[in-house]
Amino acid sequence: MTNPPVPFTVLGGYLGAGKTTLLNQLLSSNSGARLAVIVNDFGNIGIDAELIANQHGNTISLTNGCICCNASDGLANVLDDLRTVADSLDHVIVEASGVSDPVRIGNYALPFGFELRGVIVLADAEQVRSRSTDKYVGDAVISQLRGADLLVLTKTDLVGQTQLTEVRTWLGETAPGTPIVQSAHGHMSTEVILGDIAPTPVTPTVVASHPVDYDRWSHVGAGPIDRSVLDAFISDLPEGVLRAKGLVHLSEDLEHRYILQVVGHRVTLTQDRQWTRGEGRDTRLVVIAAPGTLDHERLTASMCG
């Protein structure tokens, strides 16, 4: 395995929440990332015909360089196979079955040498509340929502503003403190889903097809910072933060750079490679949040200690 380990993201949500639509959109818009996508059953994912290069057994080769694996024979077996080619992967995505526990799937990451970046659970704006009270599936729906690091409210284009406000309020009460981002027509920025954001002061503009203009803050600081300052900064992040990413120069370890990842409540700080000669040993951070939730001056002051 490479250091740091390959990122591992779980997409969960009950049947009909929109996982397949979102995943296909992500694959169609992928611009070079070497992805491995694991699905429970190929019948659950409508991979667009133009994305398929060829298929052999339980693996589909995609024209964008990604691969898609069938996990019906066991997730552990698939992950064991992927571990042997980890150096050629940028990210592993698991589309969890609608009736499965996405948190339990996320726990598979570490034993196989992958790094869990987040459990993202989709919730259908039209049906999630009625599903949650169903005597057969209600407990599973609630469990999935409460286990999420990030909630994606899907199919928002199919409900009115009043219903949308009500379901967001309900989600906030059901999974307190978990960030919520909205998705219409299956569109969602890869920056939010995969954390594919550049830890530099220049952040990419939001793609026009995404209806939400996310609030962004970035920082570049010369010289090392104390771990206590970084921890205080992370603790001070508001609830609206969806993703944060950065390269960190820690005073406690001057020889290595560290990679910071924040997905909702989940925070990881991983030791990366050694700094190279002549490389600018700056701390570079990017934060993406729901519109209007970031106090830029406060974040800058917090980062500066």
C-alpha cells in the first residue's frame, strides 16, 4: 500500500434514495481520477453504455480509466483483490446496498489498508420521512441517517419549498449536527462526494450545473504550526462545513508533511511523505461549506493561533 493509504468512501441510503443516479453522474464527469467502484449487484447500477469499455467476470473496465467490481461474492474478497493494485488507484467508492449498514461497510477500510474518508448517506426528499416510520424498514432508515458523516438530500427538484424546509428540519432533528447538502437531478460536486479539492489558495469555481454555490475559505501559512492550533481550528469549524482538506506542516514533526481530511464529523490527519528539498513547507487548507455558514475572518484568526 502507498502512504498515505488509498481513500475509501461509502455511499449509503435506502432503496430509491438516488445512489445509482449520483454514482453514474460522478463516473460520467470524472476527469482523470483512477477510481475503483464496488457495487453489491450490477443489476443495481445502470452504468451508461458509453462508459463501458469491456466486461470480464465480476469487473467492468470503464472508458474513463475507472473499474467497477461486483461485490456479490463478498466485499472482503473484492477489497483483497484491490489491495494488490492499490498503487494504481486514487479512490475506492462502495455503493452500499439499500438495506445494508453503510457504517459497517466503512469499517472494512482499515483492515484492508484503505483509509475511510467518509460515510455519505443519501435521503430522498420525497419519501425519507415516510420510510422512517415504516414498521419493516423504519429502523434501518434511521440507523443509516444517524451513522452518516454527511447527508445528501436528493430529489429536491421534486418537492416544493415548504416540504423541503420541513424535511431538512426533520433530518436535523434525526441526525443532529450532521451536515446536509442538497442535490437536484442527481447532480453533486465531486468536491463534496470525494473531497477532490485542491489544498491551495486558488479554489476551482463551482460547475454551473450544480445549483448550490458553496461557501469557500482557503489559507496558506508559512512555517510550521503546533498541533494544538490545528486541533483548535478543527473544533471551531461550524456545522455547515461539508469538506475540508489540507497539507499541514506540523512543528511536532518538521520532516514530514501531513494530510488533513474533514468530512462532516470525521477528521483524519495522516502522515504523508517527507518534504523535498526546495519545496515550500507551507500549511495549505481549503474549506467548503453550505452557503453563508463560514465566518472567514474568524477562521483565519483561528488558524493563525
